[in-house]
Amino acid sequence: MKILIATDAWRPQVNGVVRTLNSLARAAAKLGVEIEFLSPDGFWTLPVPTYPGLRLAVPGRKRIAERIEAAQPDAIHIATEGPIGHAARSYCIKNGRPFTTSYTTRFPEYISARSPIPQQWIYNVLRRFHAAATVTMVATPSLTAELSERGFGHLGMWTRGVDVDLFRPDRAIDLDFPRPIFMTVGRVAVEKNLPAFLSLDLPGTKVIIGAGPQEAELKRRYAGAKFLGQLDNGILAAHLAAADVFVFPSLTDTFGIVQLEALASGVPVAAFPVTGPKDVIGDNPIGVLHEDLRTACMQALWISREACRDFALHYSWENSARQFIAHAHKVAVGAVREAEAANTSTATAHDPAEQTLVPGCNTRVTHEHSV
């Protein structure tokens, strides 16, 4: 099967969506599934207001149609709700092609943090966008429940994974900072709630890895913290493994892959009890979730690094890819034709106990496939 993923988020951006899509493609290839991307590459782009380092493509719908038809995919997945995502959605609807989507970014919270637009207005737009999808993939049970309460339908689970060969404890380097080292990694932007971490009275050193529009402001306000800028791959892994506690102050992430990367590095997590940390950490003895982030940070110092690593070993990108492929199969061209043929041949002698099909999918509904 060949799957085309339409995404507005792409390299050189460094974020959870881009890392997820690249890891998904590598894992899917090992399972015999080819993933191709309809990305901003080749399109004119514009800087995002209030975030000049982030650019959005401005695609023409004719060019989008040409690229989709040139790819000849068996299934189409729309990963983001930006201009490319909307153009791909319009193509699918116009041509009667079923497609899947994923809810990966809390745009209502991100936009309302930068403008006076009410969150509910944006949720209404997003609900309409995803309503046309056969399946909208969501990373965690708590986010699934939240979106369901907001009227989103056809939700399916698509968890995340971690590269345990890249992120591991033995990569740690000596940062030569006073310990304990409390570290966070991600965009230095308002939606990441970094002042909640930087303002804490903590011993040792606070370290921020990442870049973004709030970087200069936070450097001025919190001169005692160490801002190391954007680090990638092995360099990031080496720094992450050197931390004593990974601090995740965000209140808006849908998952937070970097939590798994910290755990794979043997570093416990301190976070607020919100969506993302609740699903990754939960009640497991690998981190501390507390409304008082300082309390979480201090208590996390006592957590076993071995327990963190052992927990992360259970998360694989292959399992994540299997979930994604199962959802994509529901809209694959071959699967739709098989389902139509099956429905035609059984129209006069249908036995619900023998043949329960998901519309557009040749897979019987069982507890294994229900997510």
C-alpha cells in the first residue's frame, strides 16, 4: 500500500509533528508500506504572524491536484489543518475520495494565546474540517474524550513511539552545570508555558533547549537560566540524557513525544496533570504530575532512572505505524473496492453475525480493530 500524507508542517521545522511523520515513514517502510509526503516543498511560503521563523505554504489547488494524481496513492491522510491540508481535503471531497485526518496540534489554544479570537470559534472550524474524514486519529485517550465532548466524531487511536537507540542513558555528556539539572526541550513560544518553569525557585540549573519567538524575551527575564538553542539528533540526545529531571510545563500539547525521549534517556518527568502527561506518565513511577510544578520537580529527583528507561522500551514506532496503517487501510482504494464487492455479493443473504464490515474497509470489526 502507498499512502500520501498531506502536511503543512515539514522540515526545516523541528517539532513533534515533523518528528512523528518522519519516524512513521521509516517504521511503515519496514512493514512494507510506502509513505510519500505532500509537503510545502516546491510551494511559495509566507511567515506566520507573531512567529516569523515558521512559514506556511500557499499552494494552488491545481498544483495540489497534480501532485496527488502524480503520486497515485492508495490512501490519503491529512496531517494538518493548514493551507495544504485544506487544499487536499477539497480535492478528496471533489473527487469522492475518502481520507483520514489526525488531530495533532491544539490550534484553538495556540491562536487564542496570540489573538482575541475565542477558542470555541476555532474548535467549530476544526470540527467541520475533520467531520469529512473517515477516521480522525488522536494520540491519547484523554484527548479522544475531550474531542468527543466537543462534538468530534469518527475518532481512532494513533499512539506515538520513541527511538530507543538514539535516546538512551549512556549518551549523557558532562554539561558542567551546577546540579541538579532541570531541563526542558521544545519551541520557545508562548504556548509552551515556559515561565511556569523558569520562575520556579529550584536548586541547581535550569536548561532550555530549543528556539522560537519568545527566546530573546525569556533570556532577558531569566538571566540565570541556560538557553542552549536548537539541538538535533545525537547532540540533543546527549544533552537530554545529562539532565536530572525533564520538566514539561506545557498545558496545551496533545501528546509530547519529548517526554518519551526523556524517559528513554533515563530522565524522569515533572509536569502538570493535563492531557499528554496524564496519558504518558499517568500513575507510573517514572515522573510526577502535580499542580505545583516545583513540587513535581523536587519529587522527580528521587525517581529511578532505570524505571524510566524500562518504561520507554515498551513504546515502539512500529506499533504506532501499525495503528496508522490500519486506519489508512479503511480508505485505501483496494479496500473500498473489496468492501463494495462484498456488500454487493451479500446483499441478498446478509448474516450480521458472520459479516460486520466498517464502511469502506474489508476488515471485520473486532475488539482488536476497535480503537
